[in-house]
Amino acid sequence: MTAAVGKALRNVWAETLIELAAEDPRVVVLDGDLANSTKADLFEQAHPERFFQMGIAEQNMLGAAAGMAAVGMIPWISTFAAFAVSRALDPIRVLIAQPGLNVNVTGAYSGLLAGKTGKTHLSFDDLAVMRALGKMTVVAPGDETETRQAVRALTFDEGPSYLRLTREGSPVIFDDAYRFRIGRAVTVREGGDVTLISTGVQTARVLEAAGTLEGAGIDCLVLHVPTIKPFDTDAVAEAAARTGRVITVEEHSIVAGLGGAVAETLGALHPTRIDRIGLPDGFGESGPDDALLDKYGLSPQRVADAIEGLLQRG
Amino acid sequence: MTDTSAETPIAELEEMGRQIRVLVLEAVAHAGAGHIGGPLSAADILAALYFRVLRIRPDEPDWEDRDRFVLSKGHCAIGLYAAMARRGFFPIEELKTFDAIDSRLQGHPDMSVLPGLDMSSGSLGLGFSAALGMAMGARAMGRSYTTFALLGDGECNEGIVWEGAHVARRFGLDNLVAIIDHNRLQQFGWRGATPAERTSPYEAGELASRWAAFGWQVEEIDGHDMKAVVDALEDARDASGPVAVVALTTKGRGVSFMEGSYPWHSQVPDPVELRQALEELGMPDGILGRSGR
């Protein structure tokens, strides 16, 4: 089964910001010298007076964004997930999250696939860190349609946000009828044997895996959770209740990300056996995308194999 | 209420500096916690800002075109609170809640609870970046206000300060003023001739040359000469690019046994020390004390 191919999320991100800036003079983009990677260069071409090149200095970029938000602007940040979340965590914490300012931090190039860059540029602790930070809204959209709507929603949602994007992966999950809402999970496949919970572009790989598993007689419910915080606890508990078995799958560490949020939720609301598929405790490496997904168990086939194995073991 | 205090005479500003010092000492003694050395070195600068230079409206703290002020050296919060209270942003009595549970006067400035506070701060260096963003925002939105940030000299150890200084010059921001309270001590600092002697974070002239090297206009002044402080800040407002005012000050200024003494960075005076300090400042009964400390 070959999934349909849509637009890269980073292109959709830039296109949506170009539209928003035309509608609202408060929308600006601050770049940490990566615009031709994140596609913020498209925004600079469209709105040069609303694009601010802050140089290779992420802490100051986040601090300046907070100042701009404090005087009424709506800044979006353009840098890689690793540099926003790790390098600039302190200004995000003190100047953005604590005062609750509407700065929207984009973590482009999140996860395992960052263009053969290696562990310094990979980011699989970003969901864990951002969701532990008070007041942050954390969103990892799954496809083009959802990215477009999420960028718009976060722009006008008061308060700070982290938007997790990826360099690679341009799946199509949703049609134009889909309506993204902050904090709302969505069932993207019905099933009765097991609930698979995923987020971001990994959901498309999980859907492909679910198709494979159908051939093996395993009927998977797939719950897509684009908003990691606030977490849709009701939807997760309801899905767990329907199948009685939950497996989380994420292009993120198995520590404290989506799997952690699901475990926290179900531990209180609906104690259920939970297995977590994701990146092991570690840092990753450089390599071709397909080889990385395969080695680290996130390709559709590896996910399907892992799920089948887990269910067989009982 | 007028939105500027431009007519406040120098002698009255000096008196405000004295009252800020008295309020700082009383509030810290009352709270049993807080910083003293830095607020005392910055008191004259805060008096000049809040009673003369800043275009602000205490009865309309959210006025969109107000000048912005960021206390980047956030640990001097009580100095800022004293200035704001004395200027009429909130009752002076409220200074007794400094550092108390549920207080709007948090140990470090929290904009989410105190109207009139333009930015939260406390993790050093960050406030300056936020001030930079406020100046960028003013230009982007066509607003004419000026943003002032007060930094410590020790704070200039932080790399983010120089990240911000670089882009402020590149953007040619003529609406951003950095004031460096160069009191020549930091919390602990580098050892001098003996363990009790600590060296200045920067040598004489070093800070001025650094800011100049980053393309800023620099003026070095005596930070306790009120006329020099006022003139430098008013000139900075009219400058054609970002201005750094390096204010040479004394940590613990105004109290003999606190001046130049690094432990008074955050030491709390006992009743005898408080009494002596208030006497040296010429207000033995204090200000808060009159309403029943």
C-alpha cells in the first residue's frame, strides 16, 4: 500500500503564514538563519518588512519574540526543533511560558529525519520538554490540511505554543471537510482489536501499518492526537475502553512524550495495558531516511511487525 | 494625571532616590529576604526614569504609547517596586507584601500579576532581549515610544546580551536604550587579593569599549550624579541609533557598611543594622515604619 503524497508540512506552514500576515498586521516571523531550510524564506519574499533575521542566536531570537508579543505582535519562530527547545529553553520558559505571551515556536526538522544531519540536529525530546512546560500548547500536525489549520488556530489562540513540524513526510490523512481543533484527538480508523495512538506524521505510517495488520486479521483502531497539550483525555480513555488494549507509536522518545501522556491518562481514567513504540533512550544518528525509520522501528512495516509481536505475546 | 514628569527638578529626583533606598531597606527587612546592594546602586537611575524620563501614566498602566521599561537585572525588583509605588502605580503600603505568598510583588518581576510592569525578568540577560523585541515591535507598528532596559554589569557576562546588542545595531534601533548599572560587584565574582575582596566584573572602561565595539553609541556617566543621569537618558532618547549608558555606581550606595561589600548583594539587615542604615539615609523612622512596621 502506497500512501498519497501531499505538500511538505514546512511549505504549508510558510504558505499559511503568508496568508495570515496579509490578513493581520500583527503576524511576524523571526528566523534563526535557517529560513531556506524551514521555508520561512517564502515568507521573507512575500512580506520582507515582517520578516526579522535574528542571526545564529536562538536565545535572543526567542527573547525578542517575547518582547514583540508583549507589545501586541504575534511572532512565529523559524528554527530547528533542537535549537528552539534545547538551546532557547530558558527564554521560552521565563519570557514566553511564564507570562503566557502569544509566541508560536515552530520546531522544524523534529524527530528522526533531519536531512542526514546526525544527533546534534535531531530532536526527540521536544514533546516531552514542551509539554512539561506550564501553559504551553503543543501541537504535532499529521498532514498538510491539519498543518494549515493548526497554524491558523495557534496564531489566534492566546498564549504560547510549540508547533512540531518535520522536514520529511508529506502524507495525506484528511480531506477538506476535516476541522482541526486545539486539544481534540480524532479517530482516523475504526477497529476493535487494539487501539493505536499516534501523533504528527507518524500517524500516516501507523495507518499504513494498520492496513498491513488487517491482512493478518488484526483490526486496529487508530487515534490521531495532534495536540499533545492540552491532551484529549476523554478521547484516549474512550478508545482504550473500546478495545481494551493500547499501543502508542511516535517519532519521539518513548520517555515522556505521547506514550507518557497516554500512560498518565489511562492510569487514572481507564487502567489498560499500554505498550509504547518510539525511539529508545538515546540520540540517533545520521543516515538515509528509509534506513533510519527501519533501524529505529518506525517504518510502517517495522511498526506492523512490532504490533503483531506484542499482540501475539499477549 | 500627566503622562510625563519632565519638570521634576533634580533636587526632587535626588530625594526620590533617597526614598527608594529607604523603602528597599524597609521592605527587605520586613520580608526577611531580597536583594539590597543592586537596588541601592540603581536607585538614582530608577528615580530619574520613573519621575522624569519615562513617558508613563500610572493611572493608565496599559497605555499603548507609553515608554517601555524592562528591569533586566530582575533581582533588583524591590527597587523597581519602590519606584513604582512612590510614582503611584500601587499603594506604598503594598511594599510590605514583597515576597509574601499571593503578593503581586514577587521576588523577581512578574508581569502576569502586576499592572504597569512591562516584562517579567529574573534569569539574567533575558530581559534585554525582550526590550530589543519591544523596540523592534514599536518600529514595525509605527509607534514612537522608547524602550529602556536596565542591566547589571555582572549580567553582561551573559552571552544573550551580546546576541541582542549585535542585532540592535544591525537594525539601527534608535528607540532602544540600555543602561548598565556598573556597580563593580556581582554576587560573588572573581577573587581579588584576599577572599573577602572581589574584583569588578569588568575593568575600568571595558564595558564602554565592548558596547562601542558592538556599534552602540556609548555614554559613561556617574550613576549617582542625578543631572548626569537625566541628561544621558534624555539625550539617549533622541539618538540616531541604540545607546548604552554605562552608569558608574556603588553597590550598596548610601549606607556606609553596605557600600562595596559583596555579601550585601542579598543580605537581610537585622533591626540594629536597619536602624543604622535609615539613620545614615536621614530617615530614621523610615517610610513604611510610620504606618506601623
